[in-house]
Amino acid sequence: MVKLRLRRMGANDQPFYRIVAVDSRQSRDGKYIESIGWYDPKPDPSKIQIEKDRALYWLGVGAQPSDTVRSLLRKAGILQIRHEQKIESRQAAENQQEVTNEGTD
């Protein structure tokens, strides 16, 4: 299973994290599939940079975000975009089904 999680980088007492797509069996700082952004918790307010298209792609193919990454995706507005896309696709599917049902009556 593919997960979206944080990979620790930086020196002692100066952590920053990469947000990566990784096989769930890999260690925290092990080999990853793709880096989709970074998170720097030290400054106030903390800095977040996420490639929205790649994050949406990985969520679309079933990658499960960790709790912390889910929170970061929510702050960046990516989970809201994903939710709206799901609603649009469901409505389009329902409309398509109604059209096909009307043709068979």
C-alpha cells in the first residue's frame, strides 16, 4: 500500500520534512517513490509547500495520508479540492445514468 507521509531531513534541532509517497513497508527515512512537497515547522507560522496536482494524483490512486500529512493537506486546501472533485464525478455519473435510463423507457 502506498502512503503519503513525512520524511525527516535537516540537522539536529533544525528539522524539516519532505512529504513523500512511499511504500508502507519502508522505514521513515527509507527509499521513497516521489517527493510531493515539504514542511518546515520551525518558523512561526510554519511553512508548507505541496505540489497540488501530484498530491491529488496520489490520493486519486488510493494513497493513504498519515495523520500529520492529512492535517497539512487540509491546511493547504488539497483535501477540499479532492472532496469537490469526488462530488462532481458522482453528479456526472448520476446524470449519465439518468440519461441512459430515460433512453430505455
